[in-house]
Amino acid sequence: MKIKQIIFPAFVFFFFVSTSIFAQTLVPGGTVSGVWTNAGSPYIVEGTITIADNDSLVIEPGVEVRFKPGSTSLRVFRGQKLIAIGTQDSMIHFTSDSANPAPGDWLHIYLNGNGYGSILKYCRVENSQNGVYCRAWVSGCQDGDNYSIIENCEFTNISNIGIWCEGDADTGSGCTIPRLGDCSPVIKGNKIFNNQKWGIYLAAWNGILANSFVGAEISNNVIFNNNSDGIRSFYDDPVFPKIFNNTIYGNGGYGIHFLNNPDTTYYTIENNIISSNNGGIYSENSTLPIIRYNDVWQNNNNDYFNFSPPQTDISVDPLFVDANSNDFSLNCLSECIDAGNPDSPYDPDGSIADIGAVWFDFSSIGCTTSNNSPICEGADLLLTADGGISYTWIGPNGFSSSDQNPVLSKVTADMAGDYSVTITTNDGCQAKFTNNVEVNPLPTAEIAGNYEFCAGSNTILSASGGTGYEWNTGDTTILITIGNAGEYSVTVTDDNGCMESATVMVESNPLPDAEISGGLSYCEGSLTMLTASGGTSFMWSTGETTASITAGNAGEYSVTVINDNGCMDSVTVMVESNPLPDAEISGELSFCEGSLTMLTASGGTSFMWNTGETTATITASSSGAYSVLVTDDNGCTNAATVMVETNPLPDAAISGTLSFCAGSNTELTAVGGTEYEWSTGENTASITASSAGDYSVTVTDVNGCTDSATEMVVSNPLPSVEISGTLTFCESSSTTLTASGGASFAWNTGEITATITVYVAGEYIVTVTDDNGCTDAESVSVTVNSLPVVTLMLPTDTFCLMESNIELMGGMPAGGTYSGPGVTNNVFEPSVAGVGTRTITYLFTDSNGCQNVDSQEITVVDCTSGISRIQDNISVLVFPNPSIGDFSVLFNGWTGRKQIQVFDARGRVVFSDSRETDRFEVSGLSSGIYFVQVSNGEYVDLKKIIVQ
């Protein structure tokens, strides 16, 4: 037995409510196309409507289509398409527009010869003569085909047939070629129930030079409580349906009835549950279809008519979860589980198919398993399971255990593989789960590199064997650089998270002590000897490798000394050669008109100028050639000559704006030279003046001659900017901000008026400019207070007309005001509101003065007719509401035995009880919305509760 998921949606009852209280769309008879949306729902069809030629009608989820009573219908012909695709939570509703809807109020949805075009999914069709009339009509000399898709829909309260599939042909007057009508829709996952005649009806008719057949695929439908046959087929052309995995239950006729068909050998009736009908499978044909792997059980008359039970069929109680509540899911002990055709093409998970429409899901019994895989060698394997009363584990190497959560210590690689557990629950159900366990090997950690280095140097260690590394130094890279001796270890982690370590010892060797001895200076044209010491080998900067070398040039001489450990040290000396003196004359070789210049000779210890002077420095006051003879300490001499010139003075001036705004500045520019010295200490041509006062500059030209200029700079004050206005307002409102203090305004919103209106929160900045062109800015932060989140959920939405003084509650947050018909001071009077649907509105104002509302529809009914819902001094109280899953039901004034049923939002009964007491306790409900119905044969009441 394998675990399966439920592949078909559970069937639930939906209460359809128009998506809008006031919106509706009137659709007169004629052609239609386009998209019907929730905004236009409900659509009131007043006549027969037909989709336009070569066009389509798309209906959105949640749309309600109401047909006026009479001959109203929706028709689709060849080349037209109806696309009505709802969702499980938002079905499309086709129904009567009558105030008192009844079966047969309107005709049907007519799909005729539209090939693969039309699709109906998650639709509810009710109160019609036929639900969907699927037809392949051979008209004229054309073939007809219909491959519509009808899935996950509901067909109920229909006066004739839920789904009618028909292949038909006309006389074919004037046609000379054979024609074919093929009606083979997909009918899957539907719920067809409580109809006055048949659930599904298949028929085929022939004509002149025309044949038709019905090859519908009918699978995973629940067909129950219809007054006649669940599925019927008949007449003179072939009907070849494939009837798989349906549940056909409690119908007033036969479960499947086929008659007058010329050849039924192409039928396939497989994996169906046919139970509690007036009859099982009835064949009026001499040739039987393929009937196999069905459960045909306890039909009122015979299970099989005119033939013997097939060998592969079974006859057992299918053990539905609750057929009386229309829950046709299989109990875990049902013999229909995994009892279908082993080769069934409708088996979605590859295992043996279940019999019936709703597959059993073993996950629903609440068993789970898990493990801590993948793990590394040497770790402990933890296997866990829950949800049962006994557990049987098996695994690699002959492992077995009856522990719920076995532990395998220090696993090895050969312990990897599949570990299976069979869990037995307290009701005898068994589920088998398989857990795959991966055991990953440990990485091989290694450290490579030089394990010795010289003092003051370092070495690089490289780790390998994984993808993540953590050294005892704190580094997490593959490579680390170390400069200290000692022990180094690394923990290596691979892609699987497994870890291993490696360690090495690193040593540090001392450096040699390098020295150079010998004469470090000589006269030009001679030599000196240099000798290195401190090691065993030598490398000079000259390329020589001997301990001693001869230096014949001035400059640096360096040597690298290497000891026995290969460690190195270097030393450098400067060797000087005494050259001839380098005679030079320094000083300004030009001077400004009316000034002097100083000339200084260098390069020796004594000097002789052509002016006759013998000092190092002389004063030149005229242009011309000046020369000097220099002698050094060694008695060497050399001469130098320069030419001196006289230059004119520059013309200094200051340009620029001589006023600026306070807090700003102005730029002043000096002209007339190439260098500038301002009174501010700056030496650029242009400066920025940020304060008022005198500014002067000394200008120097390319010749070093100077001139000066001075200007007065004035500072204007900034405008005084203010923003006034209310800085907070409620969402969907606005506020006004006004700026002052200048002549023009520029907001960060782009507006240039003094006053602006703002609608959103944020920072608002205005820049104000005065008559002097000076600007200043101011900003304010505007806050938008959100509207309070208001919800209204009254404890009940139905009230009796005679009830009075009902204090309203359910509005959140508390402290608001209720209003609506019959509401005064938060108290509701049904008699004032009157019978019918009314709207209660809840208004709440928060501490910021912001308001919001929510509304809820309630219904006032006259409970005095039929079984009384409530009378004076007779009531039922459900509390607390909302609750956290536990609540009490208290009857006041009720007599006799009380019946209580609790429905979830999908219409399923989650609690039911009957007793004489006046108080019931209900507990253990999960969060959601529920409806509590109470009755005693004399009174009935319905309450809505909320579990948080």
C-alpha cells in the first residue's frame, strides 16, 4: 500500500453572494462576447443569449449569472467559445433570477459543436431544466464535434439532466459524402447531485449519410442523490464513454444504465464505486462493455442486471468518511484503497489506483518521519517518526528497530541508503515512509609550504582538502602568511559540512650580521678597497661575489651576506671621490627697476670677482656680465660667469563683485602679474571673500617685480524664512503651508507660490529670495495619520423580527458607533428595520481624530411561520465569540431533546450532538469561521462563530 495525495478536489457547499450589493448588469436576448467581470456581477439574462460568431465569452471567477425564469439560456455554436473558469474558493454561479428559485426555472447552457473551445471549471449550475447540454450536431454537409471540458463543477436542483451529451445528425439533404458527429467532452471532477432525473445522459442518433457517437471521458465525478440513473446511455448510434474512478451513490435509478446501443464493446467502466442506488449496473445489450475493478455494493435491487459480476469487481462497503454529509472520501481501512486497475491510465502517482472519485491521502492520518541526513562519518544518525502507536524500521546492512526514534551511533559510509518505517495508528491504519540517508566521508586535511623562515621574514602555509578553512590564527583563507615560529593547525570543512584537522610546526632562523670595511673616500683618478664580513657568501651591487672588491667610482656600494641557513642581511656604504670644485654663481639674475640684486659664488673656499671683490657675495646694481674664480680646500680652481638684467614694475588691479549675501561669499580676482599675495594670506589669482572689509593684493610678475591694489567688500543680511500651517492631517485629506520672509519662493515640490497645499507626508523645503538676491531655506516635516483599521463582524447575521434591544458588538477597535436601519445608541431593533436584508455600519474615530468605517449585511426574518426560529423568552447563547477554539452553547426556554451541528466554512460537519441538557460544550476547533445550527423539532436557530 502506497501513500497517495488526493488528486481531486474535495466537494464542499458554497453559499453564493453577489460580489456587489448594488451593481448588476442586465443582459437582454441576443449575441454576447467579451469578458464578464466581478464589477458587473450579477449578470441578469432576460432572454436567450448566443455568443457572437468566431468570438468568445470569458467569465471571471466569482461572477454570478442569473437567468430570468422561462426559456432563457446561454448558447454556444461552432466557432464560438465559452470560457468560464472559476476557482475552488470563488466559483462561477449559473442560477435562476427568481425570488423563489426552483428546478426548471431556465433552460440550460448549450454547447453545440464547438470543438476544443469551451471550458467550464469550478462552476455551479442550478435550477435549470438541464445543466449543460453538450451536443455534436451534424448540420448540412459538415462534420460536427464537441470536445468541451467540464471540470470541478457542481450541478444541482435541475429538473431533467445534470450533464447531457448528444451526438446528432440531420437528414443531410443534398450531401454525397459521409458525415460524422463526435460528442466527446471531458467530464471530470464534478459533483452532480439532488437533480430530479438523471445525473449524466449520453445519446447518439444517426441520419442520412451521417453517423454520430459519444466518446465522453467521465472520471472522478461524485454523482449522488439524483432521482433517476446516475449515468444513462442509449439509442441507435454508438456511445463509447470511458467511465473511470467515479463515485455513484444513492441515486433513485441505476448507478449506470446502458440500453439500445448497437455495440457496447467499446465501453470502459473501471475503478468506480456504485453503491446504495436503486440498482447497480443495468445492461439491456447482448454485448457487454469492459467492466472491471469496480466496487458494486448494496444497491437496493440487484447489483448487476442481465450479466454476472465481473471477476475483477468487488462488493464491499467502501467505508466513506460520512456519506450522509456528502463526504465520499475513503476511510483509511477501506478495501477500495489500492484496489483499482494496476494498469489504470488515470493513476497519477504510479501506484495502484484507488476505486472511487476521491483518492485516499495517507498524510491525512497525521504520520510524519524525518532524519538528520546528510551527516558526516562518525556522527550519530537520528531517525524520527510520530503519529502512530507502533513503528517498524528497516535499513541497510540488516538494520531493524521497533523504536519510535532509533539512534545509530558513529555512522560509516556503508550505512547510507534508504531507511523505511511502517507506522501503525491506533485505528489500525498503516503507512509506510522511506527516508534516504546520506553519509558523507570526512575530508583529507593537509598543510603545505616552507616550515622554516628567516627572522624578520615570513612563510606561506597552504591548506587543502575542503572548501572552508579555519586556522588557529583565526584566518579563514586557504593561504596564510606567518611571521612567528610555533604550531599551526587548520580545520578543513568540505561541501557537505564535514570537518578534519591538520597541524605543522614552523621554525624561525636568525639573520647574519653584514659589515663593510675600507676607505670610503679618494681623490678623483685614484681607487679604494672595500671588504665584506659576517657570512659565508657575498653578492655585491657591482655583481662581484668575493669578500673584497676595488671601487674606482664614487657612489653607493652594497653587499648581501648569506649564512649557512640561507638567511640574508645587507649593508650599504657611500664612497666619495673628491672632484674639481664646481664653481657656481647664485642669486637673482634680474632685478626690478629701482632695486638691487645679490650674487653669491660657491664651490670653494676663496673667490675673486671681475669687480675686484673677494667675498663670496657681492651686490649688483647695474646690468652686465659678472664672473668669479673659485678655489677649494684641495687648491683646485674653476670659473663661472652670469648676465644680470633690469626689469620694469607690473600694474596691479582687483576685479569681481564687491558685495555678497551673509553666509555666502564673493570671488575677487587680481590681475597684472603671475604671482599674488593677498592681505588674507592667500597666494592665488582669485580668492573667495566671506566677510566684509578691505582686501588688498601684492602682484608679482614673471620677473619677480611687485605692485599692490585695495578694494572694499560689503556683506548683505539673509532673509528670515518661516513656514506656517498645520503639520499633521488624516489620510485622504490635506493641509496648507505658507512661507514668508522674502520676495520669491521655490518649494521642493516644484511650486513657486508662497502658499502650497500638500497631500502626502514628508519633508517640505522652501527657498526664499529677497530683493538683494539673497536666499535662505526652511523645512518642516508633515505627518499623515493613517485611518484606523476598522472591521465589523457581528456575532450573528440573522435576527428574528420580534427580537428587541439587541446590543450590537463585533466592531473593532472597540468604542465606535453603530448605525443603520433600526439602530439607536448602538442597540438594534429588528422590528424597526423590518424584514429583509439590511446593512449595519460601524464608525470608529481614533486618537488623532481620523475616522474609518466597515459594514456588514444582516437579515431580519419573520420567525412566526414554519418552525419557529425564536420567540419571546426562548433563545440560544453561544459564548465566548470570538473564541480560541472552545465555546459553550446555552439554551434558554427550550424543551425536549436538542440537536446541535457545527459546520466549517466549506459546509463540512465538524461537530454533532443531541441530548436533553440545556448546555453543550464544543472544543478543539481550529481557527476559522463556523456556523452553529440548533433545533428541537419546534424551534431552529443559526449562529456564526469565529475561532481566532
